[in-house]
Amino acid sequence: MRSNRVNLSDSEQTVALKFSMPVTDVSLTIEDLDRDRGLTRDFQDEVYIPSDAAMFTQHEAGSRVIGRGSPSAPFRAADDVFGDVNGPDYAVTLRWAGPVRAITIGYRQGVLANLSTTPTVWFSPVTFTPPAGS
């Protein structure tokens, strides 16, 4: 997911993954949760599960990621993190035990974004277990 929106009010994006039948053990990793290098904070990635969506049942956050994954406490880089970084310290793995028919993930800028930046987060492949006999 990528954003270069100037206004905080229009920076929100959502991705919904819908399954044709209920599945279990859904898992994915969101990588590159970072913020800008400077004190002006030109971008700050925030990832969360919208209030009306199925909440994950388990998560593993990297050592440089804070938050609970809710709209009011999104996953984001810790306050002392500056830099465009990647790797497991700046990632969060989410799991839904299920069964679920859909998952939705939100992404927004936590600060007034600067158009010269292109803040981005990456999703790993989604894994899940289909129903028996399908």
C-alpha cells in the first residue's frame, strides 16, 4: 500500500481479502512500517484493523513496532525510529484463527504527509487453510 496524500483526512486506504467460503489459519506479514528520517515527520506508516472488520486473534510485532493494531492504537514505528528501514524489526505478522470469510486492513499516514515522499508498506503472501473437502 502506498500513500502520498497531503491531507490526513484523505490518507486512509483499506484492503479487503474476501474468500469464497470460510477459511481458517489466515496469516500475513506487513513489512516496512517506518517513518521519515527527519524531525519534520514527512511520513509515518500506520496499519490497523478497521472497527467493523474481523480482528486478528494473534500477532507478532517486530522489536521496533508499537501499537495494538486498532484504529486508536495502530501498528507503527516506535517514536525513536527514524529512517526508511526494513526487516523483521519493522514488520508485524497477523493471524486469524477463523473461520473467516474476509479480512480487512487499513493503512494511513499518522502525520501530515509531504508529497515528495512515497510512504509504502508491503504485504507478504497470504496463507490460509481451506475447509475440509474443498
